[in-house]
Amino acid sequence: MAAGRLPPAALTLRQFLRRQQVLQLYRKILRAIREVPAEADRHYLKDWAREEFRRNKDATEEVRIGNLWIFICCKQA
């Protein structure tokens, strides 16, 4: 690879920023789940959050990721 060139798999700036937003959201959800008083509910919600993020980890279309982002953010409100 020539100096100053990015590898083919490098993220674009937009993808990088979206990834940071998604990771921030994931951490925020896990922190909110810690506040749930019932242990069984905390366990269920943590498993749900992990599964949803794993299920969508390969989403690459910007529109789909944006829709998922809006869906999750609206559910939190």
C-alpha cells in the first residue's frame, strides 16, 4: 500500500461518525438498563439490546441505519 492511501475497507467520514453515534446509543441504552430495579427485567432488556445490535451489525445502507437510529431514539423518549 502506498504511503498516504487508505485501505479499501476504511470507513468514510460519514460511516465513522454514524458508527460513533451507534456505539454511543448502545452505551446509553446499557446505562439506562442498569437503572431498572428488577433483576429479571434488567437481564431481559440487556439480552434484547445485545441481540438487536448484533442482528443489525452488518447494516451498511445509510438509510437503514438512520431508520434504526430514529426508531430506537423515539422508543427512548
